[in-house]
Amino acid sequence: MARPNWSRKLPRPLKIPTVTTLRTLADIHEFVERRLPPEFREPDTWQHVADRLHQAARGGEIDDVVIPLRLVLQLERVACLPQRGARPKKIGGVERLVEYQGGEQCKAKLSLY
């Protein structure tokens, strides 16, 4: 099994206003494991994010954690705004144009779980 690489960068930083900006897998790990209250981490949705986070740190697709994270934050009614950064890459031959709040558009891999 590969050693975790928490320094891997996200395709685009994610800003959670007044809380933090997530730029790397380490930032997501810090947010989920240390800053998120334990009672919020218990639901299956957050367990799925944590599982995907650990897979991404061991070489899995980063979008496989970013997309579920954004969905769970939306379900929890937490604002999460993609920031300008590196352009998203074509991953596994799957691209889809997604429009974010404020009209910003970018391409992202869609993953159903």
C-alpha cells in the first residue's frame, strides 16, 4: 500500500468563508479530522468523504474526494466556493462542464457514490 501523500494539491482551492481555504489534501484532512465536530463526522456522508480522502492521499483521484466533499458541504448548507487556480484536468476521459454559484464555470469529473 502506498504511503499517504497529504501535500497533493486540489485542482482548485475551495474557500469556506470565515473558516478556511482548502488547497491540499492535508487541508481537507485537518478540516475533517480536527476542525469538524465529532458528531458531524458520524454520518455516512462524512465517512465517505474521509474514506475517499485517504484513498486520494494514497494515489487515488483527487476529484474523488473534492466532489463528495462539496456535495456534503452543500447538504450541510455550508458555503464552499471554488477559487481561481490550476485548470481542471481531463480525468479518465470524463469531463463535464459544471456551473458554480456566481456563474463561474469549470470542468469536473462527476462521481456517483
